[in-house]
Amino acid sequence: MTWQISSVLPVWVLSLVGAIVIAIVLPREQYLTWVAIVLAGAVILTFLIQLGVRRTEGFVVRAMASIGVSAIILAIASGVVALLG
């Protein structure tokens, strides 16, 4: 189980750090554009990590967990930015 968590955790961290950085650095008008770019980066990183793991069992579950939680993180961050902005 630990190798499964370690294969999805970097994607979640990338999404969280990306959401925080773009919320702080960029103007509010450009936020949604960069959220989409961070999510695209999360998808690419997910497949790079999962293909690097070289385990076929659980591939879909790990990919769904990586991308799904990343989307939830970015959605929550977008909501917070919308409320504060």
C-alpha cells in the first residue's frame, strides 16, 4: 500500500503548490487559465509516474486517485480565490 500512496502523493503536492503559487503570484483574471495548466501538468505527471512504477495491477485506480484528488484540490483553491477575490 505504501508504494501506491508514494506514487500518487507527488501529484497531489504539485497541485497544491501550483494552486498556492498561482493564487499568490498571478492576477485574478489569469487564475483560471493557469489552473487548467496546472491540472494538465498533473495529468502528465500522473502518467509519467504510473508508467515508471511498472505495475499493471491498480493502474486505473492510482491514476484516478491522482487526477481526481488533484482536480478536487484545484476546485477548492478556485473556490477560495473566488470568495476572497
